[in-house]
Amino acid sequence: MTSLDSSPTSVDRVNADRLWSRLMTMAEVAATPNGGNNRQALSDDDAAGRALFLKWTTDAGCSHEMDEIGNLFVRRPGRDPAKPAVLIGSHLDTQPTGGRFDGIYGVLGGLEVIERLNDLNVVTEAPIDLVVWANEEGSRFPYSMMGSAVWAGKLPPAQALALTDVHGVAVGDELNRLGWAGTRPARPMPTAAAFELHIEQGPILESEGLQIGVVTGVQGFRWFTIELGGFPAHAGPTPMLGRRDPARAIARIVERVYAMVESYAPWGRGTFAQFGSEPVSPNTIPERLWCTLDLRHPELESLEQMDHAVRDIVAAEADALGVTSSIAVDNDSPPVAFDAGCIAAVEAATADLGFSRQRIVSGAGHDSCYVALRVPTSMIFVPCAGGLSHNEAESITKEQAEHGASVLLGAVRRMAAG
């Protein structure tokens, strides 16, 4: 094998046909009727996706191991095994009606980088680790970016293992059932840099005609569960005046919170997504009503202000209507600033390839939020059609897939040369 030429004039591009073929093959695993995927975390379908991925990585000459929380690490060795590795990858689990590229593109784009280095007979000085993080989506087990959070030391392993889905099945049970409870501790190994390739999941790059987003950080988010307690009574005989009705309170809360979030334009985000009530009856005033709220902002001070405003709104509307209220924080991910050196590596790789680019802050949370707490990190974005994601219609082109993976290749070559 040849040694690595890491000079800016050494520009190679990935094999677009191979990358696209694998993206389309992976999309056949747990395909949904409308062209998406349903491979929720730690399910048999998730396992089928990983099995296909491992076949490809084994054929590429890589070794692999699992850590205690189900994160999968694949290694391409470097010339010096003692050197800190360069970490790439993303996730393979999807939303219940997810797309074909969210996370998957980062994993298979990372594999294509390894394949292209093999094609070129290049041996890097440092090893390259390709990771598949466990339960990034948080759709089945309610903690997004779970695997990377444990790895980064932000979520205790015991707490993650005890998370349950709506059927009461625990993460730990599924890891044992699938044989994914590895012996490797879920903590960082020596790592020089980390890069995550991803679709933008927003409209900026497409609307401005740009090929690459150089990600400088990720906006913070908090997930809340808001619970309101009322007094159950018959819907017919009970007059409207004087009811202790949590549904009326939540209606007011939703409208006021959305108006408050809009005052933090253009960066504030607020989303009410899940609702439930007890008793489950169409003709009884609810005794209990709960809902989830997702708040986001790239500035911590503004996120804190929005948090306080939500609490004030909930308390005021509950008191006004005679219902009880409580708010629990289910997930708290502060804004993240990425590493200047990794950002520079992405920008240099993009410039070498002649692609148009723009620095951008991610509106969505990613495993890189937690990785960046322990390792110098950046991300690479490519446009997606209409900015659409978490949707079966999520789409990128083969050309866009190749652009992002080629930038990843260039950034990795810079950082893995040693």
C-alpha cells in the first residue's frame, strides 16, 4: 500500500455509483409504502440493517466491536495503531415513517470513504473508526442520541438501559435479545477528530443553491413533558362555567407558547407533538392531560428565556382554570460550538473540490452534539429536497451524495495523516 499524501493538491472523489447503490439497497430493509423506512432502534429491522452494513464492512477488511449500550464501532487500521483515530459515522435507526437518508447517509458515506481509501491503496497514519450510534432518533425509546450521550458521559448507562418503549420493553432487554450488549465500555477511546456527514434537514442550502454546508455548531434543544390535572365529570350535565378542564388549559398554553417562540424569530423553534389524556373517553372531562414540547435555539441565553416563559405560561393558565400543572425536562442538549480545526479541514476539502459552500448552524440535534463534548468535531451537510426530513419523501440526488462523501474523504485524509 502507498503512504498518504495529505497535501491540498491530492484530491480524490468517492465512487458515486457504489455509494448510491448501497443507499438504495439499505432502503429496501424495512421499506414503507410511501418510499421511506421504519427501522426503529433495537428492533429486528434495525438489526437487519446493521447486518447488511456489517457484511459490507467485513468485505472491506474492517474489524468491529459493540460497546455496552449497543454502539457499533468498525475500524480500518492505520500505520500506527497507537495514534488517536479519526471517527466518522452516524446512525442507521429511523423514525416510524422515516426517510432513506437521515443518518444512513452518514454511515454509508463513511463506509464509502473507507472503500475509496482501499481502492487507492492508501494507508493512513491513524486508524479510522466508523460508528453506528444506538437509538439516535429517540422515537422508540424516549431519549434521542442515546448511544452517543452514554458514550460522552452525559447519560448514565443504567438510566439508558432502563428506558422503555410504549410496550414496556427496556433498552437492556433488547440489547440482550439482539446480542448487542457488548463488553467494550461506552466511553471515548483516543480520538483525534470526528466528522459526521448528514443531510441538512432544512431548506437553506437548497434555497441558496449551495452544494455543501460547513457546520459550525448545533442549536440547543430541550424536551418537556407538560402535565395538567383536572376534575373528571360527565361532558353533558356539567356546565362550561366552572369546569376544571385541562383540555381548555392546554389549548390556551399551546397558542401562547407558539406566540412566545415566534418572538424569538428567526431562530426560535417550538413544537408540541404528543398528546394523551385519561380517562380515554369521548364524553368525560379529562382528569389528566399531558403533552410534549420541543424548544430550540442556537443561543443558550435565549433558550433559557424561552424555558422560563413556558413555565410562566403553564402556571398562569393552569391557575386561571383551576387545574394543576407540572413540567418535567426529558432531554436537555445545550447549544454546541464545533472545533475550529475540524471546521477548517471541511472547508479546505470543499475548496479543493471546487464546491460552493456556506457556514451553517444545524437546526436539528445530532450525535455530534455529544461527541463534540469529548472530541474535536464538525459536520458536513448536503442539501435535501425541500428541506424535508423525518418524512418518507426525504430525498437527495446521487450527485449530492457524492459531493458530501468526497468532502468527508478529503477532511479525513487531512486529519488521519498524522
